[in-house]
Amino acid sequence: MALPLQFKTSFLPLEINFLAENELITILPRVSMKSVELIGTNLPNLNAMRRQEIPLWLALILKAQDKCQIIPPIWLNVAYLKARYDEELEFPNRFSSLPWHWLELSKMLLTKASDDLTDAPHLIRSIIQDLREVRLVKSRKGLKELNEAYLQLDNLSLMEINEIRPYVAEVMDELKKLSDCVKKDDSMDMETNDYEEDENY
Amino acid sequence: MGNYYDLDDIIADNQKLPCKFNVTVPGLGYLEGNIGQPLDANTKLNLPLWLSSVLAICEVSQDSQTTFLDLIHPEFFNNKVINAIRANAVNIDLHSILPNYYKLCEKWCVMFSDVELIEVVSQMLKERSNEINDYGQNPKQISSMAGNKFLYSLDEFEKRLYKISTESHKLSKEWFHNQD
């Protein structure tokens, strides 16, 4: 296919951002609204000043029209993120547990609903930047142990995996091709395990 | 084996390998410049891989063991190169040794199953790909002297890897710093 290379090897960050918009988030509506039936998630009835979980994309639209207030997720504050950051430093061999979409959600909330956050946006932004960098360094260190069959990515989020995926997939492919050259006969029963990607941390 | 549409694969197939004829072939003398003459047994010639690999496997006739020719260990897989790779995989100029080193190594090892060579080359790939990824994360460094030299020493597969890795890191970084 005549797609550009980066479209073929992984998702674009924008596409992952789009996927993250379907995550549910709690809001405090200021208006009432009837439920809407959609092909994907149905939108529930909204009652003014009654907490409700709705997809993020809708929450952001309502927020832009000033019809709701977004309750930030429990992990999106300086104290929680700082604890995770300390954890990253304390255990150099594993990643701390953060939501699957933490980078995307935090970015969207910081840019479009910064007045609803509990802490000052610039503080959250800088701690998120720190977290991203420390995890990037760690994953780089982990990739030194790359081999042809096995890569464990515990606690890495979708965006972070997506960033290293093209590189990792390509190198593992080539390593596999190389090792297959010399073990032709006994490779048949090993083949079933090829799709599990793991890495030892 | 090999991807039909992969241009690098075709180029790798065209790499000339030294080989030695086991039989005298009438009329093939033009390969070494003697037009119309037979090609003598024990002549050494460089033939492309796609041709020599077949002739090295095919027996002359059904009941004889001799093949048309024997492949000679090529110089890019000899001890000197292997030792250089062992000593310092990152700084070796792979592109000038062979632009499709990994591809050719695969093809060679499928025929001769050279376990030691595969081990050395896999280790080299690990070390060099790490370096490639580091440059991919810091695109500014590649324009330095060392970076430039490293880029020119990459084999075709590694160049592709570098491109992919840089692109992916660039897109992520752009997305992360873009505030709208």
C-alpha cells in the first residue's frame, strides 16, 4: 500500500488520542439532558448537579459550552503523581502503575479543562513531563535487553508503547529471522509463542 | 524465504560470492574472458548468490556426489571481520563492508547454518540498534561529527530502523508539546 511509513508501523499519537476520548469521566452537569442512543456507548440522562459518568469527548464538548464541570480523575493531582514519580526513582527495574491512557487524558484535561483541576496546571504539567522523561529513560535501558522472543511491558501505557513499537518490532523481527536461520527443525513447536511480547523488568 | 517485493532482498541476492568450479564446463569460458573456450575445473570466480547457491547444491548427475561448484568462505564473513565486530560492534563501518550485511548473513547461514556467525551478528544487531534508538531519540546529535559518521556506517536494514525510530519519537514529542 502507498501509505507513509509511520502509518504502517504504528498508530499516530493523534489516533491514540482519539481512542482515549472514549474513556469515561465523571462530570457535574449544570443542565439536564435526555439520553442519546448511539452506536457505541449510549449517553445517559443528565440531571443538573447530579454526578454522571460520560465519555470524555462529550464531557469536553459540554465543558466548552460551559454546561458541566469535570471532576478530575483521582490520579490527576500533584500529590498522586509525585508519589508515582518517587516510586519510579525508588524501583529502577519496574514502572509504576499509571492508567492506560494517562498521557492522553492528562493532556486533554490540562488544555481544555484546566480550571476544574485541583492543583495549578503548570505544576501538574511539569510533574507529568518529569514522569514521562524518567519512564522514557527506563524503557530505553530496558530495551538493551531486547531478544528475539520475549518482551515484557508491564505498566507501560498505550502512548508509551506506541512510541517504541516500530523500533522494537523491527529489531525483534530481524533477531528472529537471524536465529531462525540456524534452528530450522525444532522451531515448529516454538512458533505458537511468538506473539506474546514480554520484557523482563 | 525472502520477500518477493523487498528491493534490498533482490540486491542482496545479487551480491557476488567467490566460488570454485568442480567440473570443466564447455563454452562457459567467457565468464573469465576466454570467449568460446571451456571453463576449467578449479577455476575461481565471483558469481552472484542467486546463481552460485543453486549450483552449489545441484549435483552434476544423479549418481555422483560432486556439485557444480563449491562456495568459498567470503571475506566479509572471515575471521578478521568477525573479530572486528566482536571488538567494537558500534564503530564498525558495516555499510562499506556490505550494504546488506544482515540479509546476506541470513542467506549464508540458511545454507551453512553457521551458529557462531549468527551469534556474533545478533549481538552486533543488539548493540547497534541500541545506538540507533539513542540517536533516534535525540535527533540533534546526529548532525554532530560522530553522529554523521555513524549514520554513514549503517547497513540498509539499520537505516530503515533509524528512519522508523526517529519518526516515531518525533511524532510523539510533537504531540506531547503541542498545546491545543
